[in-house]
Amino acid sequence: MFLGFLEELDKFVALRITAKNWFKPLYQDYSIIGYLWGFIFRTIRILIGLAIYLFLFFVSIGIFILWAFIPVYVIYQIFINL
């Protein structure tokens, strides 16, 4: 389920495609300005995409840890309330 969400997110963020075209000129403008703008814009887009993926990774890890501790909490409550 989470991997499917990441695949759908990658259609919006396009991190893989942006990284593949990182050093190519922007809009196929093969002048120095096209290369410079392409590198700058794609670098910013890659950093934003990585920040989004990192945020979602930590949120999913937090949700998993909470989910994993639910049985421990329930058992703890059973023994405390005996």
C-alpha cells in the first residue's frame, strides 16, 4: 500500500526522471544558460523531492512504531489492571 502511494507520488515529484536528466540543458537549450538553468532548477527539484520522500519515510516509520507497540500497551494495561 505504501509502495503504491510512493509510485503515485513519483508521477508528481518525478525524482527518478529529474535525476536522470540532471546535467542536461533545460528545454534542450544547448547554450551555457540552458545548462546552467537546467542544473539549478533540477537540483532544487531533486532536493525538494528528497525532502518529501524523507518526510514520508519518517512519518511511516513513526506510524509503524506506534502500530507495533499497541499489543505491548494492551498487555501492559491488562497486567496493571489485574
